[in-house]
Amino acid sequence: MDKEHGFIVVDLGNDNNLKLGDVLSVYRDNQFIGKAQVEKIEEKSSAAVILSDWHGVEFKEDDTVKRL
């Protein structure tokens, strides 16, 4: 997570049929903690902007990400 710029990097990308604008849900221990929107996609990873309602949430490396 990049707190200054408000984005996360996830291990989903073109290989997972991810598209620009897709909204991702983030979970920790099977509990929903926030959402982010895909802004840049690579083959096996992507960057997603944390949506405003979840700017105060601390996202961590082992959090699970699912496409809505």
C-alpha cells in the first residue's frame, strides 16, 4: 500500500482478465475491510486506487482481494 498516493498493488492482472475500472473488494481474515478501483494493469499485477470511503483503512500485504 502507498499511503501517500492512496493505492494498493495486487497480484491480479491481465492473466486474471482484470480490466481498467474494475472494483476490488479487500478482505482480512474473511472480513470485508475496503474497496479499490483498478487504475493500471500489468500481466500479473495491477495498481488500484483506494476508494474514498476507505482512505483511513490500513491495507496489508496478506489481505485477500476479489473482483466484484
